[in-house]
Amino acid sequence: MATNTVTGTSISMQSRFPQLNQRLALYSISDSRSASISSHRKSNLSFGLRPHSIRLRVSCAAKQETLDKVCSIVKKQLALPDDSNVIGESTFVALGADSLDTVEIVMGLEEAFGISVEEESAQKITTVQEAADLIDEIIENQAP
């Protein structure tokens, strides 16, 4: 877990309210949990700082071979020419697929990869990359 430390910092702020138009200065940060603000006309104001965690979403892209196979299946299902530019970021809609085409694509993927895609998951697939990622996830979860 990373820790950030702030020392010797001064911040100047301007009030957003004209009637309180005064410059404020952050005079001290005693540690990572407290700070004090002082204005030229008012007494000091102190407050506590709370640590804020950042949530990161880590996403692993599908294997290139899975992506290539999905691209090939999508081209076949939509009767696209072999030289069509189908990449991971391609959306089914942009490729001309309607909802029935998307169902047929998912069925083709299930057959080609020997998997079963839950209806809820199938409805969330909008791009070739999402389909490839889901397939790799399903295959990984099936492995003993």
C-alpha cells in the first residue's frame, strides 16, 4: 500500500463569495491527518484529513489467439468480407449487427469454444474484445 507524505506545503485559496473576498493561506500540515487554515481577518481554522482509498479495476485482455478467433467468427456470422477491419474495439452495432445477429454470434462463439454463456453475460457484450475477454474468463473458470 502506497503512502503519500506532504511536508512544507503552502496553498493559497480565494473565496468564491464576494462578501468573503479574502485570501486564505494554508500555513501548516502537521501530519497526514490534520491541517490548519488562517485568514488575515479571521482566527485559525483547523480540520482533520481522512485517508481516501482509491479503487482500481484491473482488467486483463483476452489472449491474442482468442481475439483472432472471435474476429473470424464475427466476420463469418455477419457475412463480412475477409478483408474487413474487425478489431477488439469493434462494436457489433458498428459492424451492422442487430440483436438477432448478436444472439447468433454468441451461439457461434459457444459452439466454437465449447462453452456456455449465461444470458445475462451475453446481453452485456457489445464489442469483439468484450466477447473475447468473457470467453477467456469462462474457459479459465472451467479449468480444474
